[in-house]
Amino acid sequence: MNTGSNTQHYHPAIKTFHWLVAVLVFAVWPLGFLLGMVKSGFHNDFFFWHASLGFTILWLMLARLCVRFLSDTPAKPSSMPGWLESAAHLNQWLLYLALITQPVIGFLLASAGSGQFVWFGVIPIPSPLGKAPTIAPTLAELHEFFAWVILVLVGLHICGALYHRVICRDDTLARMT
Ligand code: HEM
């Protein structure tokens, strides 16, 4: 990964992946939350969109990670205190980790329950665990745990972006637009 370069903006592919994933997380999270509440007639539709869009996040995050390692990363504003820069850095990498781990757990969970997950109803994705009803409850708990972790991390990430934009009035947010 190249850091501290003279570049002022993230690579256009990273920007695209960033905003696509942001939109998808804002759709997938509530769809997942509502899964347990919707009437049975709608359950399959909610599950279809939750699982298929959620699995798309996995591939976007992996692609984004590749471009991130191969492209220059714009330098942080010099006015930023060291501890804040470390916290933002940690939050960013935990988000990468959580947004890659969560779709994998969701996919294993879906397959453990029904035997096979079919991405957008078109591409069957074979699971290494297959149908595994005994592990499904543990996967469901892990999936719920990571859902809350993602919510907290995204919340902190948005607070950080607003802090830079509104209080520091620096160009941190502009690097991603
Ligand atoms: C970043 C991507 C994802 C996020 C943020 C996410 C989030 C959530 C949330 C918030 C819930 C409700 C948890 C609860 O309160 O019990 C949920 C449930 C669920 N998700 Fe996901 N999910 C993602 C990806 C996936 C994928 C890719 C699949 C399947 C291929 C999947 C399958 C499921 C299933 C089966 C449930 C119901 C779990 C249960 O039985 O309680 N999720 N998800």
C-alpha cells in the first residue's frame, strides 16, 4: 500500500466502491433487521434482497481492498492529532474486516439453513459447511453480533467525517468525493 503520497484524492475505483458499499449497507442492514418481523408472505422477498445485496458487499469490499493496496492513499490533514488519526485508521480497518466477515457468515448461515444460497436467484454458491442445522444458531448469533458491530463502526465513521467537515473544516471528506 502506498501512503503519504502527494495525491489529494482516493483512486476513482475506491470512491465508487466506498459509496456503493455505503448505499448497500444502508439497505442491507434494515432489511436484515426486518427479516424477523415481516409477515411470511414478504419474508422470502426481504431475504432475497438482504442476502443477494449483502453478498455483493463482500465482492465490492474485496475489490476495494485490492485497489487500496495497489493505489496511492492521500495523506491525512497535518492538523490532525496523532491519537485521532490512529483511531480513524483502526475504525477503517475494523470496517474492512467486519464488512468482509459479515457477508461470509450470512452466506454460511443461509446455506446452513436451506442447503444452498443462490445469489440473486441465479448463481448457486456452494458452502463448505453445506446444510448444517446444528451450527446455524451459532452462525445466527455471530451474524447478529457483527450486525451491531457494523452499526457502531459506521456510526463512528460518520461522526468522524462530520467532525472534519463541520468542526475542523478540512478536506478529509473531499478526498472521497
Ligand atoms: C454486510 C452485509 C450484511 C449485513 C450488514 C447484515 C445484517 C443483518 C442484520 C442486521 C440482521 C438481523 C440480525 C438480528 O437482529 O437477528 C441479519 C439477519 C440475517 N442475515 Fe444478514 N447481513 C449481511 C449479509 C448477509 C448475507 C450475505 C446473507 C446470506 C447470504 C445474510 C443472511 C441473513 C440471515 C439468514 C438472517 C436471519 C438470521 C436469523 O435467523 O436471525 N446476511 N443480517
